[in-house]
Amino acid sequence: MNGRNEPQQESASAHGYALRSYESGDEAAVLETFNRVFAAIDPTFEPRDLRTWRWLFEGNPSGRRLWLAVTPEGRIVAQCAGIAQRMLIDGEPTFVSQSIDSMADPTFTQGLKRPGAFVRTCLGYWDAYSGSGPDRDAFVWGWPVETAWRIGKSQLKYEVVRTQGLLFATERTFAAGPAPGIDVAEVASFDEDVRELFDRVAPTSRCIAVRDAPQLTWRFLERPGFTYRIATARRAGRLVGLAVFRDGSFEGVPCGALCEWLIDPDVPEAGHALAHWAFACTLEAGRDELVVVLPDSRPWWMLMQSIGFRVRPTKYFPVARYFSKRHHPRWLWDHWYYTLADTDLV
Amino acid sequence: MTANDYEIREYLPGDEESIVRCFNDVFTDGDDRFVGRDVESWRWSFTDNPAGWRVYVAVCDGRVVAQCAAQPLRMIVEGAEATFAQGVDSMTHPAHRRGLKRPGLFVNTANAFFDRYGGADRDVVHFGLPIEQAFKMGTTFLKYEVVRTQTVLGLAPVVPPDTWPAEVERLGAFDEQVRWLYDRCSGAFGASAIRDATFLEWRFSRPGATYVRLGVRDEQGILRGLAVYRRTHLVVDDVGCVCEWLVPPEEPEVAELLERGLRRLAHEDGATGLALVVPDWSPWFAWMQERGWRVHPSVYTMCSRHWVRRLTPLWLRNHWWYTLADTDLV
């Protein structure tokens, strides 16, 4: 748990379940419940395997966030889970987590008194992991579907950070080429100088998840079942840009996706060169468009439009539950930099 | 101060001077751009609005010290007439911000306002475009929710056509053709304020503001599209704001003429750029980008509080047509 305080546990009670953090051995029951619950509500759902589960929750170098409601027999009543992220907020190290896989097993939860097992589990998660300070999650965020959003806003105090637009480019609109003096190369691994690049990028956004070799290796090279292409941009040998591409789909539309985008703020032409590479990857994959998700409040939102990206709405809207007044959703709208790499969407 | 020191009630004729005095005291505080309001302007905002007025005040010692107010809009929502109202000029006099304990004087005034005006048979939606401070107040105490973080279509620099497009005319008074045009456009809108001569004449007769009305007509003189322009401050200074844009989506040739007219007008007017607000689901959102307009972030968040279950912020995001004319920003 990366040095974090062991959270308070709550033993089995009148509710008929215990609230506690994940313990080794829970994974089979968690996975069985996850696959059953989500298959019932999502016809396109593909069951998750144990390897993927372990990657998601045990492999993340930023830590684990798993809070469960468990019956005495070891069955999972509800889960509140998140992807931990090491952050720099105003230059200070801290954490946040992206809420994912939240669920309640209807077998147990129907007829339960308010607040239900799910809400109690989420409240336990926040008690365990969230708050102010370097080892707590400053905010918890997510990309809710409509049903989750109704519960999130009414019972868990989530608020909308933004309504997310999608930047997309087609062969007709795309207008970036290679940049003189910038060498773009596809690579098979992340080197240690990624952190140096991140340290140059980070001061331009007051709120940003740490990009370093361990984190990106976990996110893109160790994820089971997914293949990503990674490119670096260098000027005179110095890393000035990093991009990750994936052939896939977004909101059901086949496309190339720019999953990660980290550009030295003093070398915007590195972004042009990497966008050129990513668009070539898109055409190579037989796709018509390249898409990227960025905050509209950050500089690359406009810079992407200047090289031929256009904007259309999406169904997505990041929401956040914040634990200090400073990190109000409007502040996050203004200062938080994220890419698809921060999400579980690609 | 106690609750007995304040009377919270609906506006009564004669309140306007005290409201305006309070408004000027509140908004002059720390705003270099602020231009004091007069009673004529207040009357235009509220009592002259053909859709009516929504004003609740808190009065202390005979003076208005807080206000919760809104400008109603006659709407068509899923084919039926309804009313939305835009919250404007919310205020509490600085000397009374500690008046009453939690939830405070303004929230008490607002709650009385919502009790009076919100409901399935009254205003079905209240909305607003608050900046950060008002946004926190609205979401924390008044149950406002985010419809969308508002983007603005912007064009800068403006490259004008060499000449004024001959098919584009400067319109005089609006007439019944505005409603005909609205009816041709509104089929795709789940919810929209009714554009007719009454509404637009009131909206674009705002005291102290100069608007230019542009239109394109067919050979029979029938109005095929209209745009209303005003150079003002919107995020940045001297922007040519497209306050209204009403063109059937299946008539891009009309849009092209109007857009060229707007470019020419902005150029002649010395505007630094052009700005337009339309919903991002609108075909015009994509069309304008094809013409070189870009999608800019803004400090505004469109928020709503709904009184009919189905008119959730999510539904409004996907179905509600609005332009700057629906707001008090320009």
C-alpha cells in the first residue's frame, strides 16, 4: 500500500456484512461478482480474467484501492474500487484515485435499508483512502454512466468537472508534418528520462498525475490483451515529447487513439511531429480518424485544433468528489491535466 | 440580525430604485468594468420582458438588501409550451451577508423564490451561466447542476470577404416571419425558447447595447435565416458576438451568406474576433469549425435546476437549443 496507513476496518455487524479492505484470497469472489453483475447490465460486457484483475489492482505502482462489503461466508456484497494515481498538485506529491468497477450485488442489496451496502462501502473507501495530505487521495474521480451518476451526485457528493469534448482529425483536416530537428522514433520501452520530461511538463499544470517509467510501463506495456505503440520525440538526443497510440474505437467508432500525450512546453513542434506519427499510425491501421481526449482548459486543446483537429461532444463527463475546498471541480476544470492514459477507457 | 429584521417577499412596484441601488452597491465592489445600472435598464430586464418577471427581494429597514431574480423565456419543450427562467442579478448587500445564520439571507431569499416560481405548472427549469464564485453558491446551496461546461466557437483573426455579400440585408423591426423561421428550425430541438417578433424585439432593445440584425430572404421576401451581432466584452474585449443564429440546418447556403456577412461586419466594426454559442450537438457546431471557427473554453458553466423529472441536466445537454440571446451575457 505504498506506506499508507492501514485503514479502519468494520467487522460484520447487523448489516450482515463486514466493510474492509481487500485481503489476499478475495480476488476469486470479487471477480466472480464483478463478471456476474456487469454481464447483467451490459450486453457488450466481456468477462474479466484473473490476470487482468491482478494487473489492475496488484500491479499498479501507485498502489491499490479496494474496499469491500463481505459476508461472513466470503461473498462480495459490494465493492468500491479505484485506480490509484500518484499526483503532483501545486508541486506537492499526493494521490487521487479513479473510481472503477463500483458495484453492488443485487442478490444482497435489494431490500437493504438506506444507505445501502454500496453507499456504505463507498463511504468506507473514502474514510480509508481519501482526505488531505501526501498519502491520501485529494479527490476521487470517474467517468460515470447515467445510473451511476444519479447515485454519485445524490448520495456521494460527486460533481461534474467538465463535459468532455473529443478532439478528432481526419485525412481531410489533419495538418501537422514532421518537424525539423525533431527525431521521432518508435520504442519498445519507457526510459528513465520520461521522468525528466514529466518534470518539465508538470509545472504547466497545477494538477497532474505522475508520468514515469514504472507508471507508464504498467499502464501500456503490462496491460493484458492490449497493444500500444509508443513514440518518443528527441531534439539533439534530449527527450522532448512522448506519445502512445492505440488502434481501437471510441464510443463505438473505430479510430486511432492518442492515449498519452506529454510534450515539453518549450518545444511544441515535438507535438506536431508526434501527431504526424500518430496520424500515420491511424492510416496504417486503416482507420479514418485519430482521436485524443484532453482538458479544454489546457494549452494543447487549442494547439491540437491548430493542426487540424476538430471537436465533437462525447457522452463522457469527468466527475469528482473532492476532500479539500481547494480542489473544487471548477478548480479541477481549470488546472487538471489528463489524457486517456489516466482513464480506463482505452 | 434575526429573521424578524428581514421581510422576504415578491417584488412590488416601487421597489425598483432600491433594487438598483443595492445592485450598484454589490456589483461595483472590485469590478473595474462595472457600469452602474439605472431603473430603465432594470425595467427592461424584468417588467418589460414579454414573458414576465421573477423577482424576490429581502427588505431590511425599508431597503432591498438581497435579491433572487430571473428572466423567464417562453419555451417549446417536446412540442408543448413551457417556461424556463434564467437566474440573473442574484445578490446580497455586503452589509447583510452575515444576515441570518446558515443557510444565510440569500439562500433564504432564493428558497422563497423557488417555492414561488418553480414547478411542473410554473417554471419547469431554472438555469444560469455562473462564473466560479456564483457556481459554487448555486451548486452547494441552490441545487443547481451542470448542464455543460460552456465552450464558445471563436474566429480570430477574422478574414473578411472583399465585399459585403449582396444577399445579406440589415433587418429592421422583426415581424411574423421570425416565428415562421423558428418553426422551420425548431423541429430538431427538444427544447428551445420561442423566437418570435415579441421576444426578439424585447431581447435586442436592451438599453445601452447596440445590435445589428442581419437576414437573408428568398425571392419572395421570406426570411430564410437571421443573425444578430453585437461588439462587446465576452471573455475578451471587443469581440463581435453572434448573439442570435437562426438558420434551418438544411440550408447551409443561407448560413454561408450570413457567416460571410458577420465576418465583413466584424471587420468593419474593428472587432478582434467573432464568438458564437450553440449547443455542441447542433450541426452548426461542426459546420462553423469547417469554416475555420475553433472551440474555445470559457469561464462559464451552464447550470440548471429542474422541476420536471425528465428535464435532467443530461437531457438538457442533449436536447436544449440555446444561443447567447437566451442569456444575459451580451
